[in-house]
Amino acid sequence: MVLSGIFGYLIGGAVIGILARFLKPGADPMGWILTIVLGIAGAFVGSWISTTLGIASGWLKWVVAIAAAVVLLFIYEALRKKKS
């Protein structure tokens, strides 16, 4: 049971991360593991935002999670450029 939940988060995180990278313009030199981590983080942030705003629709929660992942991708890119 727990393993299926973890596997679900990995698959969901991968989908959200890939969609976020597809929607954000520009090159994103990151691997698939970081893409999954970005998607999982976007899902957590999106879930928190959805709960805060009272969004109950499953599709709207996915949209908010993808939007949150895009924002996290911009933040990651800004921090990465700052280091260089």
C-alpha cells in the first residue's frame, strides 16, 4: 500500500515536472531525477495553494500544481544563474 503511494507520487511528479518544463520557455539543463523532484515539489506547493484557495476540482488541482512547478523552475533557474 505504501509502495503504491510512493510510486504514484513519482509518476505524478514526473508528469507535472515534464509538463512544467514543456510550458516554460528556454532551455532547462536538468536531468530526469531533478525533473521528478521539481514535479513533486510543485505538487506539494500546488496542493497547499489549492487547499488554501478552497479548490476541490481534481483538474484545477493539477493546473495549480503545474503552475507551481513552473514557478519553482523559474526560481531554480534564477538561483542557478546567481551561483555561476
